[in-house]
Amino acid sequence: MAKEAFGYLFNGCSPVHPAKADFYTQAALDSGFEKPEFIRELKEWKVVESINVGPVLAYQYQVLI
């Protein structure tokens, strides 16, 4: 199905962004590993978002992390 989407930027990523420490801590615990420790970084990292995917392409995500 064709969409009028010229000029938009699309990032192919989940619309939900858990914190890195939260994601890896839960993954380690779910896998039976010891809880990891993280060094708090002083600078903020860029967060990639897929804000145009849903509204412009009428896309519905199947799985959210």
C-alpha cells in the first residue's frame, strides 16, 4: 500500500526505550546470571525514536520491549 511519506525520517526501532541498565539487569537475572554493575556516565546519549512510523505509516507494532 502506497503512503504519502516523502520528506519524513523513519527510524526502525521500538517505540519503548528501557534504560540500558534496566534492560541488561533484567536480561541477566532472567538468564540466571549475577546482576551487573554499571558505571554512571556523565554525558547523555542520543535516544533514537520512531515517532513518525505510527502516525505517518499507520504502523502498529507487534512486540514491545
